[in-house]
Amino acid sequence: MTVGLFGTFGYKEDGLYDAYKQLCPNITIKEDVIEQSADYWTKLKTHLASGSGLDDVQAIEVGFVADVVANHASQFVNFGAEPNAADLKASFYDWKWAQASTIDGATTIGLGTDSGPQAICYRPDLLKKAGLPSTPQAVAAKWTTWEDFIAFGKQYEASSTKQSGSNFVDSAASVFSTAVYQGTQAYADDQGKPIVATSDGVQNAWKYATEAAAANITAKLQQFTPPWNKAFSSGSFAAIACPTWMMGYIQGQAGDAYKGKWDVAPVLPGGAANWGGSFLGVPDKAKNKAAGIALAEWLTNKDQQVTMWTSPKQGGHWPSNQLAAADPSVASATSAYFSNAPVGTIFGAISSKLKMPPIGLYDTQIQNALTTQLTNVETKGTSPDKAFKDALAAIKQVTG
């Protein structure tokens, strides 16, 4: 069997494939991995259009799931029509099941892998060197709002003892991509129609992100690029908005040498929000469709999602399966890499207060257009007003 993924999902790393082979000795699982989700999505659409080359299980990122539901639902197995559909639906958070379902609820094209409640990951040693509070409790008290967070960043930048070449936060995009999901709406309305110019989430997030850029508290790095990746271990920034999956990303980029140098603050400025989360779908033309259905259900059930979160590797896979999230071992999990932070308690508390704005067909493309322009504000001196207009023009080309 082949499983199409983008980035690192952790199934192989946490031993789930080996465990599945013990249950089903006749099955060999191979991953078909593309690093960037946008590249993966382009390839998946090409295979859907041709009806060939599809993997037995295909991951679907939350930024593209609305497109699959709207335009490709007939090409995927409908988990809402499976004999155990009622039990499947009951095991996931309502909002997670709904994200992969048609508006009428008749079709569900994927099962949730994880979700992305957010906190702030940071370097206590860099804050301490700058003469600022550095314990999780102390910084949480200082970072209640985005205004507080930016003010703290100004203190960091003004420090005469901070590490040379270090800035407070990685990028304005980091602030934006977090704050945008704290609105009643983000990029789309309840029908999935783009509403970028009027969205309260976009307006507030743009305000905070451009204020962070104007205050010169960012390292001016474009996220998910090689320079940004290297900065996790260079000390180029002291804090970053941190959905749970970012924990795994930080470990992968900073490496074992930085174990214990990172921590997690039990707070998200502005209130709880979710960023990210994926699904596993099974193409209707999969070579091993029945086996794909069984594997997708197994990988996303309670036991496997508990294993993913409580793994010693602690890759940051917060459950979207609500039965898993309620398991005591999930709440009690700590992260040795992140200074033994009580990550189960931290993200559990944030997850319980999540705001879930509607998602639309073009969310990923819209976010990319906006964050690209934020990088222009930081690095080229583009005015926030011009940058926003340029982003809207780019978005218009995509959405029509």
C-alpha cells in the first residue's frame, strides 16, 4: 500500500506502520512524501484529473479540504456512508468532521489526523540574556494580548545585553497567521466565499502583524524557507507562534543539540485559536481501496492519536479525535525537548476554548498572498496599505 503525505506526519517515526504490520502481516506500507503541502496539492490535483497515479491513502491539508469537498468529493470514499459512520463521526470533534463534509452532511471525504491549537514557543535563555522574564508563568502574564506581546518585543529589542543579531519574533507572518484565526471569520464566510477585505480576523491580524513589523521586533524571515529553518538553531529569534505541529518542526530544524533550550508558554496572545490540521482520504480509484479505508480508520482512531501525542519524540500531533484528546495520558504528557513543558495541560486548555472560523476553497492561496506582502513590508519597506492592496489584487487573480 502507498500513503501519500506532505512533510512529516510521524506515522513511520512513531512506529505505527510497524504496529499495523503486526496486525496485518500481508500488508507493506510505503510512504509517497512531498515536503511542501502546496507542491503535494498540485500533484494530487493532477492525479485526480487524470484518474491515475493516486495513492491508496491521500493526506489532505485543511487549507485544501474545502476544495476537495466542493470539487472532488465524488473521487473519494465517503466515510459518512461507511457501515460504521455513526461511530466514526462520534469519535471526532464536530468541527473537525464538518470541515471534511459537504454542507448537507451527506458526504465526508476524510478522517481527521490532528489539529493545531496554538501557544508560544520560545527560548528562555535568550529572554534571560536580554534581562527579561523568562519562566513560562512570567511570560504568559506578559503576553495576554498582541499589544502586550509587541510591547514585550520592543523591550527585547531595546536590551543592551540581548544576543547580537537576535530579534524577538521570527516574522510578521507568524503573528498574522495566528491572529487571523481568532476572528469570527478568517478568509471565508459560512458558505466558503472569500471575504478577505471585510473579515474581522484578517483586519485585526493585519493590524498586529504590521505593527510588529513597524516596531522592528521581527527577524524579517519568510516562513518555511531555508533561512527560516536555519534560524531555529542560530538564535535569530526568541519566540514564535506555535501550533502544536510546530513543536515537531522546531525539533527537526534545531536538532538534538537544542533539547532543553526551548520552552512553551501557556498562553496565546488574544485568546485561543487553531492553525492547521489534516485529513486522510481514500481515492475511489485507489488500487487497494478497501485496505486503504481500513488503514485510514486505524491511523486516525483513538489509540493511534494517543500514541502520536504521547510519543517520546513528541512531534506535536494534537488529537482531532475527541476520544483521544480526553484520554488521561494526553493531558499528562510533557515534552523533554521543550524543557519538560506540560504540553498536554497547556494545549488541552487552549483546545477547549478554540474559535473555529469557517474555511473556504482558497484559504491557503489567500494566506500565502497576504504573508508574502507582509514580508515585503518587513524587507522592502512597502507601506501596509499598499501591501494589502497588492495582496487583494493577487487574491483576486486566484479567486476570480
